[in-house]
Amino acid sequence: MNRPRSSRRVFWTCVAFGWLVIAYGVWGLFDNATRTNPEQWIRWFMGSLVVHDFVVAPLTFAVGVFLVGRIPRHLRTPSQGGLIASAIVVLTTWPLLRGYGLRPDNPSALPNDYLAGLNIVLSAVWAVVAVVAIRSWRRRP
Amino acid sequence: MKSRPRPRKGPLKDGAFTSPLHSPRTAALLGIALGITFTVCFLTGVLSHFIQQPPAWFTWPSRPAGLYRVTQGLHVATGIIAIPLLLGKLWTVYPRLWQWPPIENPTHLVERISLVPLVAGSVFLLFTGIANISLWYPWRFFFPAGHYWASWITMGALIVHVGAKGAIVRRELRGRDPAGLQVTLNGGLSRRGFLGVLAGSAGVLTLTTIGQTFSPLKGLAALAPRRPDVGPQGFPVNKSAVSAKVLGSALDPRYRLRVTGRVERPLILSLDDLRTLPRHRATLPISCVEGWSATVDWEGVRVRRLLELAGVARGHSVRVESLQPNGLYRTSVLNSVHADDPDTLLALRCNGQVLHIDHGYPLRLIGPNRPGVMQTKWVSELVVL
């Protein structure tokens, strides 16, 4: 790596301090093992990396590659934006949509109709997409 | 004879990732935004942890009454904002995962190893956080402990990352970059367009969830796990009487409140006794660690008043015990500042009605500037420490 001499010292200082903080976290994890259940915790922690890097990300690229040739050039920008925003909103609200947290004894938990809410949000997103798409279609050379 | 290297395939191939959005500048801008949101999220989270499990040097004040509602609302809001930022950032730098050769030198090795806790921790924190506010627990560990210790590991890794990338970020931010508005080769989003979409997504998520704590926007809270005005007597419940297993004991006519511990005169009070004591009214938020909050009118007996009756001087902390037979939130501690605050009550009524059993009938603790889990419900005993 061609990093400037000055930042080398900064880098190793940050490495030392950062790993000290990491070590504190690992110590706390095992020191509170009855609550953190390290064997389970590690599975979910490393699982987060594996699922993102080897499932979610490749799928995202695959969808992009699949769609890029199938959408007219002048509609690509708005539809790409619409798809990114939609995917983020759906992913974030997934547990609510599935209602995993619903409790028969507590109707105040997850009180909304989340599918209806999602429909409204996605309609708004795609309305913006449509406006941008129409404008860019008109402006095509 | 030198053997020819095998041709690299798939993501390892030169030019496998064509989008110019995979640029250091995109990464730098998203990195700064993530650095800010993660820091705010970390500090507010550690604060909440200290309030609930205070170290010896830490005393959480009882004023301003709505401070915890703000810090914890901020914790959840910044966590939600970080979701599009993190996904965008990881997408931007994804080609680096497949860089060839994978390790260039010892410095680079240290840098890359530190990315494991950074990426794993970032995804883990946002995933477990979102699942928790959605009341979904697919794992077998105690969420607050697992989330808390993961945050230290992630922040440590973030410090290493800032050390590794700080120089690049500074270089990228110097001067204007005319490429920002250019449409990419395939007619896709420009960099500003991409960042705008991520910011817009964060905005949409914020607008549709923040109403769970910021009531002027409650009408927009279509995707919030709670609504501040939905629940018995007009506000949400986190733990019901059924799940706390107090239905029998809370409705038992033999119910008594005890004031014990380091007291001059132990007290045993029936509900009728409590009802004859001077009442105090206070409008205080109930602020959940999960990011929702609601303002409620409470009416009840001052804790300070009960301590006076038991002959307890000012300056004592008090453990508040519930009828709940078990559970980590069965008790909470009022530090002396909270115990002596004139608005810290054992409430008998809320919003003009006798407490609903899910809100802690016959008696619940409510005090200014406290996490909801420390506003103990179904109170059976005050133990003066």
C-alpha cells in the first residue's frame, strides 16, 4: 500500500486502540456468557457477514445484471433508484410485514396494517420514479 | 519452467465490476455519513446501558424529564437511517472483497482482518436492532447483552478502519469532483443520484417511523412498530399482565405495598390506605428502550412522601420490586436523585382512569427521565438501600 508516511503512525495507533476496544467487547461477551450465549452469538455475528457478502450482495448484482439489458436506456436511472429504495424499505419492514412480533396478549404491539402501509410508501416511491422517467424519456436525444 | 497462473474468473476477474459508482469518493462520502450515525447510535446506546446498569461513577439525573426519550429516540432513528447507508456502502466497496492479490503486505493483512468484525458487527447490530424493535427474537441470546457487546467490537473495528482509510477520505474530499453528476456508462444512476436515493430511502424510513416517538408525525407512522396513541388508556404496552404472570396477584384483594429496608418504620399499606394519601399529578413520558414514547398524565403518591412516612431521610436509593414472579425487569433501582424527585410517583391512575392492569394496576412506578423498563409495574415493595 502506498500510504503517506505520516498516516502510517496514525494507522498503527488506530489499530492498537481499535483492537483494545474489540478485546474489551470480546471480554464482555464471554464475561456475560449466561446472557450472551457466545456459541449462539458467534453464529449470528458471523452469519451476518456471510449472509450479506455471499447471499444478499451477489443477489443484488445478479438482479442488476439481469435487468440492465432489459430496461430501455432512458428508464434505467429512475428504475434503478426505485428498485434500490423499494428493496431497502421492504428489507427493513420485513419482520413487521411477517408479523413475527405479534402477541395475542398485547394488541398495542405492531398495531398497523403494514402491508397497506408498505403499499402506500411504495406507491409514493414509484410515483416519483414515474415523474423522473417521463421527464428523462422526453429529453432523450 | 514457470507455470502459468490460472485465469481468474467471476468476481476475481479484472473489470468484473463495471459501475463507476464503486469509487473511493462514493465510499468516502457514505463512510463519513455512517461514521456519524454509528457514533451517535453507539453513544446513545452506551448511555442507555449505563442508565440501566450504572457504574459507580455514573449518576443519571431525573431532569430534564424528557431527555431519555430524546436520546433513545435518537438511538433507534439513527440505527434506521444507517440501514440504507450501510447497504449502499457495502455495495460500493464490494469489489474490494475480491481484490487480487487478496493480501498485499502485513499492513494490508491487519486492515483486512479488522474488516471482519466491522462488516459482521455492522450488519449484526442493524439486523438485531430492527428485529428487536419489531419484537422478533429468532436467536437464543439475551438481546440487550448481545447487542451491547457487539457494539464495542464494531466500534473498535471502526476505529481501525478510520485509521486505515482516513487519508483516502481526506484526499477524496479535497477539491470538487465534476464526475458526480455524470450518468454512468449503462445509463444508470450518477453518484449524486445514487447517494440521493440512499438519502431518500433513509428519509422515507424516518418519516414513516419517527412518529412512534415524535407525536406530531404520528399520522405518518405507517411502518412504525408502535403508535404513541394505541394501547389501553391511549398508550402502548410492552409487557402485558398475562405475560408477566401477575393476573392473580395484581387483582388479589389482599394486595399490600410494603416499604422496607433501611427504614425507621416499615410500612404495609393496602390500596385503600394508598388512596387516602395526598395525590400528586405529573405529565411524564413513558419512553421505551425500543424507541417509542408517549406523553401520559399520571396521578399517584409521591415516592418521597412514602419514604417520609417510613422515616427515611433524603439521599437514599430505593429498589422497586414488582409482583412479577420472575424476569430481568422484575425490579428497578431509583437512585437517590430519582427517589427524591417530586414527580417520581407510585401511580394509581393515568389519563384520568384507574390504571389498566397492563399498565401496572394496582400501582406502578413512574418518574421523570427513566427508560420504560425501569418504570416498574405491579409494584409490591419499596426496599430502601
